[in-house]
Amino acid sequence: MTADKPRHSPFQDAQGILFGSFMCAFSVLVLQDQGFVTGQTAGIAVLITYLSGWSFGAVFFAVNLPFYWFAYRRVGGVFLLKTLIAVALVSGFTQVLPNLIRFEQLNPIAASVLAGVTAGSGLIAVFRHGASLGGIGIVALYIQDKTGFRAGWLQMALDALIFAVAFLLLDPLATAYALIGAVIVNLIIAINHRRDYYIAY
């Protein structure tokens, strides 16, 4: 980081990544409860999970594998290590949380907003402590730091493609509700994750 922005301590990084990973995993729990999809790499994993019946945690980890080499080559080993930890945490939390939390009643619009807010805050925490949740986020953060083009706007454009596929494969009404949460996530990132506030690595 720059001289006027001291680095986080290892403990601060650990708690930030732990918090962010938990919040993102909780958002996945909400999405799956409603049969919703989301954007970014998690959205691809959710689609595969719905279509195949495989575990989200395992699919999410596997979908991110092709992006790790890019992270190492373009961003660095520390960023890659933190990202691996964050992805592993999300994968683990999504396996455990369904056994601990059940939703008896959850309005679909409220669910979409809740998923968007928790995922957005979780991603900001992960980004600000020098990691990502892999995939599209790695590329988007790299482009933002090199060009200034906001990661949130790039991810929103890519999410549009994911949702176009979701409208074809999943329930259109549920996908429309889910779109609200995806927009919230990307707005939170676009507005709050700025190079002049923090840098990712």
C-alpha cells in the first residue's frame, strides 16, 4: 500500500477475510433457499449446482481453478494465497450453514435484497484485505487497479450474460427477483471499492 495507507496487520487481514467469506456464504444460503442465481463466479457455480445437483462448495472451488494462475502471474503470490483461503472458507461455510440455519418465511424481494447486501459487504471486506473470491473478481480488480475502470461496472456487464443464461434455464420470475440482489452487489462494489480509498494488493 502507499505510505499514507499502512498495511493491515495479519490479524486484521484474517478477521476481514473470515468476515467477508462468512457473509458471502450466508448470501449463497439465502439464494439457494429461494432458488435464485447470482452473478460473477458464484453465479456460474450456482447454475451448475442447480443443473447437476452437485455441492455448491465443490463446484465453486473448481470453477475458480482456471483463474488462479492469472492471479499469481498478474497480481502476486500473497494475493493468490489470500484468495485461495477466502474461496476455501466460502466453500466450507456453504457446506455447514444449511445445517445450522433454516428460513421459515422469507419474502423473495427481501431475500434478494438481503443476499445482495450481505454479498456486497462480504466482498468489500475480502477486497480490502488483499484477496478476492476468485474468478471474475480477480480479473475485474486487476483491470480496475491498472486502468481505473470500476470493478463493479465490469462485473455488472459480465453478470448480464450470466443472467441471460439463467432466464433461459431457470424460473424466469425467480431469476427476475434475483437480479435485484445482483444489481445491489455490483453497486456496493462500484461505489465503495475505489483505488483512492483502498487498493487490493
